[in-house]
Amino acid sequence: MRLLIVWCPDWPVIAAAAAENLLPHIPAAVARGNEITSCSAIARTEGVRRGMRKRQAQERCPELKIFEADPTRDARLFEPVAAAVEELAPGIEVIRPGLIAVAAQGPAGYFEGEENAAERLVDHVAQTTGVEAQVGIADGLFAATKAAHRGVIVARNRSAEFLAPLGIQELTEPDLVDLLRRLGIRTLGAFAQLDERKVADRFGGLAVQAHKNARGLDERPLAKRKPVEDLEVTQHFDPPVERVDQAAFAAKALAERLHAELNERAQACMRLGIHARTEHGEEVHRVWRCAEPLTPKGIADRVRWQLDGWLTNNTLTAGVHLLRLVPEEVIDAAALQLGLWGHDAGAEKAARAFVHVQGLLGPDGVLTPVLGGGRGPEDQVRLVPWGDEKTPRHDPDQPWPGRLNGPSPATVKSQPATLTDAAGQDVVVTGRNDLTGIPHRFALNGGPSLDVAAWSGPWPVDERWWDPETARRAARMQVIAGETAFLLVREDGRWAVEGVYD
């Protein structure tokens, strides 16, 4: 199928910078954990690249502003761009924030040629939203996406020739790319020349799909079929939904219902249509295209992202009265492979219970701890709402010099405290990391004073010294007061409890 792709380069960075009102001349990047996943053109001129560690990127560009990855923010801010494209090319499919696909036949016929259609779409997006976009046209999604990255139109039935000289790193599976490089396969054309059966025997199913992409074949599954007419789920809201958090709860419930309906028919969704109607009669519609069959969480995430975009970008003038999910394209459920020993029914039952509790208490009613890197106990644990991506705050694989050795405090808290010597004077940590007195009495803020039975430390904390805005200087100590051990931190001239060893 001949596709037209609209691509907004570096969209995660553009969205993050827009959300924070960052000036365009400041280099910026987006990171997931400790790895740079996207960077601006200005940052690239300073040597910043995707895949770098944060520290390495900041060494090359000290002025670099780094944002945490946020798919919800990316989707919300991309909605005006999607709406602008849809004004000229109805029936778009949002592959991911920053990338839109549409059948090329309609725009090309209306604007009298593919070149004219590409120019009109780029100009319209820039005039309407102020966002720069590139358009590529080719046969198949993979080839059309690569064409959009280069801003070219590939002649019909010439996708394989266009892809052949491109580097093997254009594939999206890093493990496969690394293996192929070690085998001496450097281009997509060299990979495409391999026998498909041998690729399947040697590398497995993901490699077969990548092999089809390299040959310029459409990667959509051949087993796809249209869903039956009644395969959709609808929810009416009274009163109408006007807040994103309310819509998120509805999205989870609808996702579970739709997934159950698909399971009964042994099907899985590849393209999800999201329809909404307001109490004023406004109707909006968007199709999300997915590379893999959607799970309940995948459905709920896309519904939440889309509703967030509609409700926060003034697309709608009233609350959502009706929400309908329609699987626009389905495949056999065999594409969803369970583990070797089957499905964990107990885990699924618990997950449904957690979602139900969230519906009653709100998204922060059920939190999941995620362990990561960092020097202090508070840095190492991040609480994320149930169902959200379990991404640690800091990369756990880094060395983290100065990190406290185990065991970790059983309770992590932040509470003011006092630590005094025998004369009642405040114990201070000097610039040479020495104590001005021997700890004698300890007290929590407003609590009774306790004798210090033992203590150790202090251990200095000197973080991000190269960035005055985020630099931190502190010192930690462990004390035993009464029958309890405490982890203390001295910062900005005050003591505070960071953890309690129960």
C-alpha cells in the first residue's frame, strides 16, 4: 500500500521544550532513565547523540537542558499537529506522537500529484501549528517512514531499491542490528539478499519481519481481516467527563472490555479507532496504528493520551458525553504469545482488583515501587501509579560513588531533626567533612530528646557540582538513638531524617 508519512523531527524534545517554555536557542534533550533518547538539532551540533549517557552528554554540552521522557505529554501536544494534517488528509493514522500515516492516493488525487500534496501538508502544518514537518511517500510503512526521514518521494515499486543502500542501523531491533553487524552485514540491501527461510531458522520471527522491511514489503500481517460490525465498546457519561483523570479511569474500563471481546473471538487489535462526542454535539475521531497487537494497557494508554489531547488543547468546547472504541483492524490472537507455562490467572485477577481500587481512589490510590540508581534512599525508589511504565528515576547500572551500602532503611521519610553535643550546641559538618562536636542528643521535630548510643559518618554528598542550578552539597550520618537507628542528612545548615532502620 502506498503511504504518505508526515514526520516531525525530534518531537519528544519539541514537546518537552514547548511544555516548559524553553527558548529555542537552548540545547535540549529527552532521557529515559540515564540514556538520551532524543535531542534537538542545536544539541547535536554540540556533539550530543541518542544513546549517550546523561553525564557524557553534559560533558559535551554543559548548557544542555535534559527532560524526562513523558509519552502522555508528547501525545497531548501532538494533537494540534494531527488535527492540522487531518484538515487536508482525512483518515490519518497516528503511529506514535510525531509520526502520522495516511493513504497517499487521496491527497495525491486531490492536490494533483504527490509532490503537491507533500508541499501543501508541510506548509499547512507550519502555518497552523508552527511546527516543522517532513513528508515521505513510498510503498509500505517502513519505506515511507525512512523516506519521510529524508524528505523524499520514492517512485512506485521502487522501495526495495531505495532501502538497499541504507545502513543496517535503520532497523528498530538493536540486538538484531548488533548481531548482523558482527556478521558483516552493513546495509539493508545485504540483509534483504539473504534467504527468508534461513533468516527465520537462524534469527527467529522478529528478524523475519525486519527482513520483509528491508525488502520493501509491507509489514502488516497477511492474516488481517476486518472486525465484525458489533465489535466495539461504548461508554456514556452522565455528567460529562471534563477532566483527564476521569477520562483515564474510563479508558482503563473500556480497554478491559474491548480486550475481553477480542479474546472471545481469538483476535487482537492492530489499529484502534477512538471516537468521542460532547454534550454540545461535537464529534472527534482518531485512529492509532500499532506495531504490535494491543494489550489492555496499550489500549488504555492510547485512549488516555488521546483524551488528554482533546481535553487540554481546546479541541472540545464541552465535556465528553460518549466515548467509543472501535478496532479498525484485527489479526489472529496467535500473534500474542504467552509464556511457556501459560497465563498467570492470579496476577491478572490482582491487576483487575488494583484497577478497580484506582477507579475508586484515583490514579495515585495504587502505587508501585520501582527500584533504581541514586545515592540516597529517596533517590533509589520511585512510586508510580499502577499500570504506568515502571521506569526508574535513575539508571541502576551506574556506579553511583558515595552511595550508602546496605541494608537500606525500612522507612524512607523526610522530617526535620536536631543533633546536639553534650553542651547543647548544634553539631555541624565542616567543609573538611569533620564534626564540630560529638553527637550526644537527638530529637525529631517536635519529639522527645533521646540519648545517642552510637553514630557513624559523616559521608559527604557532592552532586552535579558543574551545574550551579542543580548542584547539591550535603552530608549523611547514621545514629542510634533510643532503640532506633536513623539515617540523617545535613543540608542547608539543618539536620533532617532521611530514613529509619526498623
